[in-house]
Amino acid sequence: MLVLANTLFPTPDPSMPGGGPRSWMLDVDADIVYVDRALGTDPPRWLRALYRRVPMRLVQVLEALRVGPRFDAVFCWSVADVALVLALLCRISRRRMRIVALLTRISERKKAVLLRAAHPRLDRIILPPVTQREFAVRSVGVPADALVALPWTLDTAFWAPVPADGLHTICAAGGEMRDYPTLVRALDGLDIPCHIAGVLDTSRPDWWNAADGDRRGEADAPPHVTFGTMSAEELRDLYARSRFVVVPLRPTDSDNGITCMNEAWAMGKAVIVSAVAGQRGAFVDGVEGVWVPAGDHAALRQAILALWRDPERAARMGAAGRRKVEAARDHRVFSEGVSAVLHEVAGLSRRADRAGAIAPPPSTHSA
């Protein structure tokens, strides 16, 4: 299998030491070759020289076009632009290649336009958010049986409850579609410490890696509200000493915030989450957490106060969240699901090779 992965994150390597969370990709049942800066596909010297001068995403498209037909499948891992351009070029050129794409938010206008043209050459689209699967069928014309529903998962061994000396704070984490100004406003005047593992201005493109000297607007926050991005190990420690976790969201039609929610639940922490369309059905109100209206600082303030004053209720919700992720959101669920999809598509590729043409995909998956 040829893998085109998001280069913001390191290529999973089981031989590398480290105590961070384990990638689900390490447990996918396939022989994997990555298209990254190491260029394990062994392009000729002149092509390597060219690749050094162009963006990695263009390298991934060009290498997939060059060597992709030799593989049973090409897996595009969270690189929507690469997946859509590659599929479109394959459709135009009639190049034989089986493509599986893991996508997140395809309702953005440019992605939707590209997907409408490219989806006939995507054998399977793994699309976790239910609202995005509905959009893909309703507004883009993607066949429902080309979509695969898998939940976002995490390493439940790394993200696990650990003892802490008192639970004297709350926290928030992440950046995509976060509404931290509403959280700060809700906390103003309360004597509840809160650390936000991120930046106040999450509209900035570098929210996840902002320098300590460039933290716009954060000096105006109350003194008991602090900011600062964290490593996975630091974030785990923050969760451990927090009574619960707040996930304030701007209106969104995707499941932004689900990673933070999963991490909190895995650590045995309740969540307070903005009720947005993209998070529909993510949990039961009062069981694993509390829903609040998006952008409503008064309602958020009330929810924070109520849960802060009832630590036993917060603990019960956190325990329910831990059971939720253990049952259905451990990485084994995702790696096994991706493995099944890739094996199915590889089977299509081999049968097509024997037949001399690419056959249409069967109807085996539902959205």
C-alpha cells in the first residue's frame, strides 16, 4: 500500500523511541510505503532533485501518479487536496489506480467542487463526521456505499486516568473552530483556574504552534485564565489535574473538538461542549457531559459553576466517558476498520488486473 500522509505530523515509525501516544497507522494490516521526504519509492536522481524544489504535496501527487499503479491501493491520509487532485488527474488521464481517502470536512466550497468532479475515482472515502457524510451524499452526489463511517479514536493506554493531587482547575485544548473568547468571558469574575492549551486567537493559521512572545489578546484575560500550547505528555498531565474539560466551539458543520473530547473522556473527565451541528449525537447530555448553546457565555458560565460545585457528578460523567472510549474509540477500532477497507479495495485491484479493467466498486458500505 502506498500512503500519502499529512506532513505536519511525523511518519509513524515503530522503531523510534518515545513515550507519546501510539499512532493507529502502526497497527494497520498492510505493507506500507510512505511518500514523504525520505522518498521510499526510490525515484531517479533527476526526479529527486526536482522534488527538493517543490512543495511536498505536489511531490505526493506526482509520485503517486508515477508509482501508484504498482500498488494494490493508494491511501490518502488526511491530505484532502492531494487526494482530490490525484483522483481528478486519474479520471482525466484514465490512469488505473485504486484510491482510498481519509477526509474530514468536505463541505468547504473548494473541496466540495473538487470532490464533485473527483469522487468517481475514489474507491472509498473514510469520512467520520456524520454531517459530512450526509453533505457528501446530498450536495455532492457521492454514492452512499462509497462512504465509510469510522469514529475518531485514540490511544487509550496513553490517555488513561492517572492519580492527581487534587482537582483544582479546569482546562480546554485545541484550536479548530474554538470559541475561547466566550470561555474567557464566562470565567470572568469566577474563582476557577483554567488553562487553555492553545491560543486565544484561533483564527490565526499557526494557532497550534504560536510562539510564547506572540500571544495576541491574552494579556487582557483574567489572571486565573492562562494560555500555552502543550506536548501530549504535558496535556495529559493537565487533564489529570483538571476537574473537567471545556470545549467551546463556534458554529460548525463538522465534528471539530472531538479529539479533545475523546482525550478528556479517556482520562476519566467530564466535558462541557457547545451544541453545534457537527457534534450532533456525540454524547448524551448529563451522561458523559453537558451541552451548552454555542456562543452563550451566560449558559456556559452556569454549566461551569454547576459542575465545579458538584465534583461527584463530574466524576460520574468522566467514568461514563472512559467506558465510552474503551468500548468504541480505541485506536484498534480505527486501524481494524481501515485495514478492512484497504483489503477490500486491494481485492478489487487484483480482480481488475485479472479482468484487464477497473470494475465498479460493490455496494458493501453504508454511511
